[in-house]
Amino acid sequence: MSLPKFLAPYLASYDLDKLDLEKNKEMIITEILNKGDGKALKWLANNYTKMDIKQTVATPMKGSWFRSVLKYWHKIFAIDPSPSQFNKAIIDFNA
């Protein structure tokens, strides 16, 4: 199943037709939580479990998150990451 076209702005670096909901789950969840609007977040909630989303936030991909967004989702899910884990997840525009 391909992803709906309205998600394209949030996954601009990817070909939606080639993404797999399960195989690319962590990346899809990360990108939509980082950049998505209400419609995209609703789609996310309808296609992934709360545990899938929480796990993605709890073990964030290295260099993939905006600082304020990751802080927000950590508060929503009551996650207290180590400073090292948190800092590794943040996109570094100065690198």
C-alpha cells in the first residue's frame, strides 16, 4: 500500500510509492511528528499504534529531530531521555 499523496510535503526526500508502512515505520513516524499538520497526525494515529509512536519518540533516530518538536513529544509521552540520547537525535545544522 502506498502512502497518501497529502503526506508528500512531510516526506519530501522520499518516493511515497516506494515507502513501506512497516519497513520504513520509524522514519515515517519521525518525519510526520517533526513536520506534519493535524491531518497528517490523524493519519499517523490511524496507521500506527500508540506504542509504535511512543517507541519511535523514546528511541529517536540520530540527527533526525527538531529540538523543540522532540521535547514536545517527550512531554506528551512522559519520556525522560538521557541528555546524550536526546542530543544525538537533534538535527545539527552547523555540522
